[in-house]
Amino acid sequence: MTADQEITGRIRNGDKGQFELLFRSSYVSLVRYAKTLIKDHDTAEEIVQDLFFRLWQDREKLNIESSLNGYLFRSVHNKCLHYIEHKKVVDRHAGEMSLSRQEDQESPSDILLYKELQAKIAAILERLPERCGQIFYMSRFEGLKYAEIAEKLSVSVKTVESNMGRALKEFRKELTE
């Protein structure tokens, strides 16, 4: 058994001390790496913290075939790419909405209400679990069908349905006004 397999096994069995050692030994270098990709220190820290949160949360399912260090860096890399892609879509959507607002010549109160609603939607999307928010976004903003989303994310249609249900429930709860 390699050292990485031993560490992974201990974490899988709930060894908080081993997990903390892994966190402390990897955190700074992972944040530094994330920052080279996304150029924002706070977001880089959030990405790495989210990685470790999910790693601990799903520790029973933890099955790392490659080196532990390689796994962590690849995970940060993927999360950064997802963040960049998400940011591009949000920025593009905001630009499109800005253009359509200019064309419609809305009243100042309509513009204010729209901006408040947009901020609420963005806040709710940020609070949703990553995959749940991604599925909601793909469905509602990209217009994809559940089967298309399931295929793109390599998950079942049932997973897409349950995540959409969770997202819609959260939106209903927050946007009852």
C-alpha cells in the first residue's frame, strides 16, 4: 500500500487529523495554482476551500487511482475551468440583458426591480451546490433539455430532475414576492 493510498484510506474512514494534515500541506500551493488560472486570490481560495469541503463531505466515496497530489491539482484545475466558463456565460448573459434593456426603454423603477431580481437570482445560484446550480443554469439559461444536460454531465436524467427540483424549490422559497 502506497502512502497516498494509506492517506486516502484514513480520510475515507473519517480521520480528521489526516484530513487536516492534507489540507495544511496542500492548501497554499493549490491556491497559488488556482490563482495562476483565474487571477483572483479570493476566488482561488474559495475554489480550494470548496474542493476540500466536498472532499470531506464525500470522503466515503473517495477513490483516487492516481497520486493524491495529482488528484488535488487536477480537481483545482477543473474547478477553475468551470468557474471561468460560468463567468463567461454570466457576463455574456448580463451583456445581452443590458442590450435588451436599452432597446426596451424601461422606466427607472422597472430597471431597479430588474436589477434587484437579477441580484437575488445570482445569490441563489451561488448558494446552490455546484452541480445543482450548473444543471439549473444549463436548463433555464442555455435552454437544454434534461436528457441533453444528463449527457453533457455524464449523469442520469433522474439526477438532473432531482437537482432541478432542489433548485426550483430554493428559488420558490426565496422569490415568493
